[in-house]
Amino acid sequence: MSTRDSGEPPPAEHVDLEVQADDAGVRLDQFLAARLGGRTRSQIQRLIRGGLVRLDRTAARPGIAVRPGDLVRVDIPAPAPATPRPEALPLDVLYDDPDLVVVDKPAGMVVHPAAGHADGTLVNALLHHVADLSGIGGELRPGIVHRLDRGTSGLMVVAKHDRAHAELARQFADREVDKEYAALVWGLVNQGRRIDLPIGRDPVDRKRISVRSRRAREAVTRVVGAEPLDGVTLVRVAIATGRTHQIRVHLGAIGHPVVGDPDYGGRRRHPPPHLRIVQRLDRPFLHAARLAFRHPRDGRPIVVSCALPDDLQNLADAIRAVTLKRAAGRSLPATLPPEFEEQA
């Protein structure tokens, strides 16, 4: 495939590398990731598949093993304007320095532009709010290191350049990042509960993640805090792994799905009368509340926390009020937030 066919901009520079004896048998993408500092393996793989990497003896493929004496030429693309356009969307930036930002993504916002979501995404918002992007992977765009589902709110760390992106991606891959979420779940869940269930694509419904997957990967979720309420529990969960839908799948698998989750059993048509207020929630009660990682430049610890957004906080407060009144022998609270009164 030619550079023109790949859709990449014209190369800014050519890099020629000769494979040495110490690199014999290493995958091509691993070889290049080690030699081209500041680029992740996924970025290297995109260059290879885009026809921007040539191996003198055979076609370049990410997994091909290099041999001593092989010559590898890489066309490094110049940064090109990202396809998404900047949009002045509301976005809380909680931490900002020359290397990265940490933002509080609102629920309902998709992370990346895609079919059906060409605009209104987190990337569109970042292009407006972050003025000092130097380019990620050959594009003038923010470096998304990890993702949150559309319906999940909370913290995301975003790299401003390739070096920061590579180091943050390594920390996530090596499970060095502490990630803590707040969730409201059905039933009683005790603090200290550990869920160690491999997950992967459901064998029947490929849009869902399941513990029944034939190609399940390790996933661990720990309940590090629990506030029992009347019929539900407000929990704080920590994850070392970051599999797709991990928290929602794990909590659903043990019979305690996230309240409001339509995909994994958390949306109930006939909740108990005192919990009918949860039917007003239009997304899963799940919020990324805390991130702790090492700064990619100097290794200093960075810890960022953010409170529940109003929709989740109001619901939690209303259920606490119901719980207290019912514990005192009353069926309903004397007062509820106005948005919940009609459901009571």
C-alpha cells in the first residue's frame, strides 16, 4: 500500500534501521517501538498497516520476526490537522500542564468521533479547550490513553504529545494506575468483595462482554468501600485491569448489577415502591471518581479526584433519605429533591 493510499500525510522524515544480532527473532512492531522512542506499539502497527514501513526482504507485517541484517525503512508522517473540529463544549479540566490534562468527562459524551458521532465528542471538546497539543501519532489531536463508556462520567487522563502518551499507556498496560469508581448496585454488597472473573466478547451477542467468553482475559475488580442502603448499595470499586465494560459485567455476574445499566441487568421495570425514583436515571450509576498515576516526565505522583455529578448525587441523597425514614418506621421521606417528588 502506498503512502497516498494509506490516507497518511506526506512523510516528514525517513528513518532507516538495521537489525542487529541482539534483535534476532523480535517482532517487527516490538523492534520499532524500542527504536522509535515516544511511540506506542499500536501507533507503530498503524504505520505498518498503512504502508509506511518497509522491510527489504519481505512484506512488512506487525508480527513478522526480524533477522540480523534486515533493513527497515520507516516514513514518519508529519503532524496533520485532526479530522475532528474543535467545539466549545462544556468540559471541566481538573489538571493541566505541558504534558497532559485530566478532565471530568460528562455522561452522554462519546470519547472518539465515529460513525453516528462525528461531533460532540470528548476529542472535539479537547481540541477547543487544550491549546498546546503538539501532536499524537502524526496528528494534531489529543492522546487518549484510556476510555470511558458513553454513559459513564468521570476522570480521564489525556496526553498532549507522543512521549507522554507512550509513558502513560505503559503505566496503564503495566497496571500501575489506580482507578476507583463509584457505583450504585442492586442488593447488598460488602466491602472487601473481590471479583476475579476473566471476561471477553459474549459468544452469542458480540456487542456484549461476558464471563462466558471463549477468549476471556483476566479481570479483577475489588469493592473498596460500601454504603448499604435500603435495597441497594453505594460502592467504591477499584480495578487493576481495564477491560471493556469490566465493572458493569463483573457486578452483573455476581447478581448485583449497576443501577440504570440497560445492558447487564441494572434497569428494572418494577423496582420496589420506595426505589421507583431510580427509574428517572437515564444512564448507569457509574462514575470514575479517582485516578492516581506517575507523571510521565518526572515520575512524581499525581492524584486527582472528582465528586459525583448532580444527577447521581441527587439520586444517592434521595435514597439515603428514604433509607433513614424507612429505618425509623416510615414508608416515605418527608421531603425529596423536587426532581424525584413525583416518583415517590
